[in-house]
Amino acid sequence: MASLCTSGQKIGMFGAGHLAAKFINLFELKEYFKYVIDDDPKKRGLRMPGSELPIFGSDMLESLDVCMLSLNPESEKKVIAKNQSFIQSGGQFKSIFTLSPLPANF
């Protein structure tokens, strides 16, 4: 994480659930994230528990360089498939479970 930030990359988290909250808070990573993205309209405009990071819709994805995914594998596939323009413009998805880039056709 630190190497991504020191290179000046803008990082976000996709998924405003308990996994994201635990990951950010347990490892004290809130300073590394710009915001959290979630497609649930009920979560947009709220803030993450503990870190107080704002939650936006996926329209904010394009302003990031790297988006960490805090989702199960099936949901990761759906998010990646739905957001190919993010990848084509140079953005990267990374799973909080592997920390390696996920292929565009994952």
C-alpha cells in the first residue's frame, strides 16, 4: 500500500461492507484511501465506520489510479466486467485478499 501512495497514485476501495471497514481500520490504512465506492444507493453519501471515509458511486472510479476490491470473487468479476473503461484508461483493480492486479478478463 505504501509504495502505491508514495508513487502518487490515487487509491480507492470498492465495497462499503464489513470487510472493507475491517481491512481499513484494523491495518490503519485510512490515510491511503481517497474514498470508498459502492453501487448501493443506500450507502452513497454516508461515511465508513471508523475511518469516516466518504462513500460515492462508481462514477467516481475514473478519478482513481488503483481500486482495491473488498468483495467476494463472484462480485469482483461483476465489478471488473462492468468497469472495463476504468481498466482501458489505465486503472487497476486489486483484491485486498491477494494484492496482485486482477486480469481484465478475471
